[in-house]
Amino acid sequence: MILLQRARGHFGLDVRRDGPSTRKAGLEQGGCCRLLFPRVAGDGLEAVTVNISGGVAAGDRIEGRVNCGPGSDLLVTSQAAERVYRARPDDPPAEIDVTCRVGEGARLDWLPHGTIFFDGSHVRRRISVDMAASARCLFLA
């Protein structure tokens, strides 16, 4: 079997409350993952995930981390619908692992566009959210 080049990517975002507004406190991104920050009305922060490889194929590895500090307000969305492409029979699955922490009084809205699964796609997705008792989270997967 011919080995194919596979995408690797990671992102990390820390946000904090700064007066009435939520601001970036830390940002890391690499490989095929990018985060964009459109200007929006209001005091919250919006982050848009972008996979510059164009989709997810078997064998790809993507890791994400989001940390919402106390009192922060973050909305995470995606640029477009995610595409998970068909795998060859012996290909390992794509791995997508996202970890979110939502601090005291913070709010996280995770609202990506839908996912398109092509026939024969193979992906393992793990998403974990650790929330403080007073935190709020709206999560669509």
C-alpha cells in the first residue's frame, strides 16, 4: 500500500475577561489549523476554526484546546461545513481531539457548521468539556 501524506494540526486558545470585554490571553496554531477572529458587535469574542488542508482524510490528526477564563464569553464556529473524506480499507482513522475548559461564570458557545461524511469515511472524534458549576456551555457536535 502506498503511504499518503497526512495533515497534522493543532490550535490552542485562552481567553479572559478584561473589563466588560473578552480578550485573547493566549493563542497557538500550527499545521493545518488556523483560528480567525472577526470583528463582532458586543463584548464577547468570536473565533472561527479553519482547516487549510480542505477537509479531513483518514490518518489526519487534529488537536484543539480552548480555555475560557472566569467571566469570559466565547463563541467558536467553523468557516464552512467540515468534510470527512472516504478512506481506503486499511487506512487508520482520522483523529480529532478537542478539550475545552470553561471557568467560573464563563460562557462557551461551540457552534460549528455541519459535517459532511463521505461514504466510507473513517474518523474518531473526542470532545471533552470541563465546566465550573456556574459556567454555561452550548455545544453542537
